[in-house]
Amino acid sequence: MKQILLVFLLVFCSLEITSQEFFNDFEDGTLEGWTNIDGTETGITNEDEGAFKYLQKVADGMMTAPGRLSIANETDTWTGDNYGGGFNIFGALTFNVKNDNNFDLKLRLGFRGGSDDTILVTTEPLTVPANSGWNNYSLETYDPTTVVSGKATIIEVATNTLEFRIIHSEEVSWEGDAIAGSLAIDDLTGVLLDNEDFFKETVRVSPNPFQNNLKIELPIDKGTIQIFDVIGRNILTSDLNKTTVLDLQKLNSGVYLAKITTESGIVTKRIIKN
């Protein structure tokens, strides 16, 4: 049953680039640095299923760190420069999960980092059905995310990650839900993306299609946008902040191309005005 997924996309821009390895399989019989969110190990064990070992967290539902169905890691495996100097990015997590509970697990990833301990939590949860056996899942890390606190950009948090969490919560939460239950996980593998893919995934344009206003969200603080019609005429050029709402009510209905440029790269998105 044990499945090991090692997926690394490497970009070679010099003779030697060091890439970080994001992986836990718990075969050494230890917790491999995983703790409760307060750093304690109460309720967290390395379980032996015979053919393989895995990590289990049993929460008692109290309003304490051991009572919350969440785990944290501050070891070098999951912290530090997850942006790889701009050459790669820890962009997704694949892992095996077993849910013995009579409720669905709603799993999110959380990151603390940057210069001001900014906290990011993935906005959409991964749902693991109640009473389900071992299955392999994938969860994107930085897109989309909710800023719980702080002002650092996604790239700044990725460059200086101080803590990584796996959280069960019905709503976005850094602590996770206090609920009596268990979380069994195995073969945690971080998937590396090159920074061009990361940039494309973290530039968000919404809604699309749109009526009058178009919202552009960048992973960094500034950039520019150029909007072209289908025959290549430049209809609009504007500066962008980290979050910008453009008033495009004067545009005719139709299909346009939005070219977004920042110091991290260029991405072109197809947009539709109704």
C-alpha cells in the first residue's frame, strides 16, 4: 500500500543548484519533527501497520494544542528557503491519508514566515471522506491562500518559511478545530515547481468572465497590466499594486488578453467581458 512519490521539477541556471528535499515517510520509527502546534508531542505517535509505519495524531477535542486536530513542523525539511533562490518552489504536497473518523477531514496547509511572521493558510480545504481507508491526495500550497496575519508577500513567506502546518478546520484557521478525532498520514512529499509556474499560479484575475470590474492579485507588491483586443490593439495600460480593481465598464463585451508584468515574470491571461 505504501506509495512514495518523489516529484521534482528542476531548473538548471548554473553548474550547480542545491534543491531542498521535502519528504517524510516515518520508516525510522520517529515523529520526524512533527509536533502539536505548541511544540509538544502529546497524542502524536509513530504507528506500525506491519508493512509500513505512519504518523498519527489523536486529539481529545479540548481547547488546547493537543486537543486540536492539527500538527506542525519547524525542522529544516519543511522550513527555510522554500523558494529555492527563485529557481524552484515547494508548490504542492502529496500524501497518504486514512480517516477513521465519522466526520470528513477538512485539511489545509499553513505557513508562517517572512520578516514579520506572516501567516498564510490555504483557502480551500482538501476533503477526506469519513471512514475511508488509505488514499493518496495532493494539495496545492500557495494558491489560493488566505492571509491570517502579517503583510509579507507569498514569495517572502516562501523564501523564509519558519513553520509548516497541516490543519483540520471547517473554516480558515491557523490553529485548527478542537475536535475529538484522529489524523493518520504517511509519505509526505513536497512537489517542486519552477518559479515561472509558481508565478503563473499565484497571479489571480477575477471574476472571469466579468461585468464591469476586474480584480488582479499579485504575489508581489507591484506590476503593470496591458489589455489587448483580439486583433492585438492595446486597449489599456495600468500600474498594479498587490491587489488592484480595474474599472472596465467602458470596454465592449468580448474576449481580451491581459498581459501582466512584474519583476518576477510575465503572464498572459484570457479574460472575457459579458
